[in-house]
Amino acid sequence: MARVFPQSAQTITPIAAKPKRSRFSFFRFRLFPRSCLGQLIFGLALIIFSVAALVAYLGVAKVPVFTPLFYRPLQPVRSVQIESGLDGKIGLVLGERFASTVISQKDGLEISESELTVLIQKSLLTQDSIFREIQAAVEAEGVEFYGQLISQNRTYRFAALAKPMVKEGQIDFKITKAKIERLPLPASLVNALLHEMLKVPLKTLNNEAINYVKLKTLKTEPGALVLTGQVLNPKLPF
């Protein structure tokens, strides 16, 4: 006599199939090492690669292979065009020009960015300076000094934004931000260095003005510095 089993006993529960791993699995082909030593070596290699790429990008050192790939030279806000023949007549007769400006009741004396650039370049020729090919682009927010800095037989590009002002009756500049290549630097660190570069031009500007005028304000507008003040010496040299 055949035995009859309950329906529940005859039901077979199917075994769930394991999900198939993707044929493109990153770990399946062991692109990433499984051992601790392999992971350590992989991590160190990744760190070295990242540091080398960052150093090359910032331009603070030349890194074989990485520098051609990642380095992009620091660029100025724009190139200053030097007026033709300006180099020969930049004596700066600032006192005469300023006094003439005040007498004619103009708004102020303009010193163009071309004049400022040539004045700085000429002063650097007369001293042993670490700066080369300097230009001064005058923008509404300040003056951008851009050029090259020589250190340990290597040339670096730098840019520094400075705010011009009249301090105790004399022209001065205060650095607000600066960078060497693409590495930002604290303004306080660059301030003394840039003032050394500007020492002779500032002395020229202030000496030309001090005998004839008293400077009051200095403001910037695109392409020029604008000085205002009053005449001190009525006996003008012209």
C-alpha cells in the first residue's frame, strides 16, 4: 500500500542563487593588492605621485616627467605696454609736472603704469638685484608687480598686489597678497622683499615731489596712479 506524504513535506525550497560578480570587477583582476604589504606599497606610491604632481603644479621645483605634465607658468593680470621713447625721458620731473598740474587746476597728476614700470626697471639696472623683467600693472584695486625672481640659480615667476598710499607725506605701497609661481605666500613675508625692490623708485618719486608739493592722496585707476596735493614752493623750476 502506497504511503501518502503531506503536501508540505513534498515542497522543496529552492536555494537562492549567488549573485554573479561583474566580469569587470576591480578586485577580481587584482588591480588592487589584497595583502597588507601590497596595500602599503600601493598607498605609498599614490602619496608619492600626488606630492610630485602638486610640487610640479606649484612650480616650486622641477620634477622629471611631472613638470611637463602639470606645470603652467604664472601669468600677469595683463602685459604693460611701454610707450615709445619713454625710457629716454623718464628722468622723472615729477615736481615740475605736479606743480604744473596743481596750477592748471587739474584733478591730479597721473603717473602711467608705463612710467612706473620703466622707473622700476631702470632702478634695478643700477643695483645688484634678484629681480628681473618687472612690470607694474595698475588696476582699480591696486598695483600688480609681476616679474622674475632669481634664487639659487633658478628663476621663479612672482606676482604681488600692492595698495598704494600716501604715508607721512610720501608715496608708499602695502602688499596685500603675493605668490611665487602658484604658491600663495603671506603678505607680511613678501612685504620687506618687495620694498627692497621699490626702495630706489620710491626715493626718486618722493625726492622729486618733496621740494615743490605736499602729497595728500594717491588713488588708482586702470592704467595710472593719480596723485593730489598742494604746491609748497611758489618758485617753480620752469
